[in-house]
Amino acid sequence: MADDLFKALADPTRRTILDVLAEKSGQTLFEICSRLSVKHRLGISRQAVSQHIAVLETAGLVETRREGRYKFHDLDTTPLRRIAERWPAPEASGPEKSTP
């Protein structure tokens, strides 16, 4: 599962899609494509965005739900928290001194 997560995060377009969902979760594919085009200046087809979202879903970063004829995409940061818990960053204790 960690492999899927790292694969999903490796692509800059997928990271941008995550940024779009972090700004506002629960967007339709149309909304995501619009924000990518207008705000991020990404000229990418709906099909390509849909394929990127599928990779993000496989990694557990995006969940989808249907309401009537609409499909909404929600950000799920749980897999990222698992990584942070597995490899916690050491506490910063000021400038580090190097020894020669």
C-alpha cells in the first residue's frame, strides 16, 4: 500500500489535484478540471484527470461518493498520517553544529 501512496505522490499533476481537493473537498470532476485549468493553468483533459484520480483512489488519498447523478471526490489524508507516524521527524533543537 505504501508503494501506491508514493507512486501517487510522485506525479506533480496528482499533487496539484490533491491541493485542489485540500482547498475544497467534495468536488465533482468538472469542478476539479475547472480549477486545474483556471487557477493552476493546467490544460489537461477530463479523461486524464479521471485517470489521475483513479491512482489517488488506489492510494487511499481520494474517496468518491455518488449523490444522484453527481460523483463527488473527497480528500482523505489518513495514508499521509500513517507515514508521519511510521517515520516521525526528529524534534528540531536549534542550529546543528557539524564536527570536523
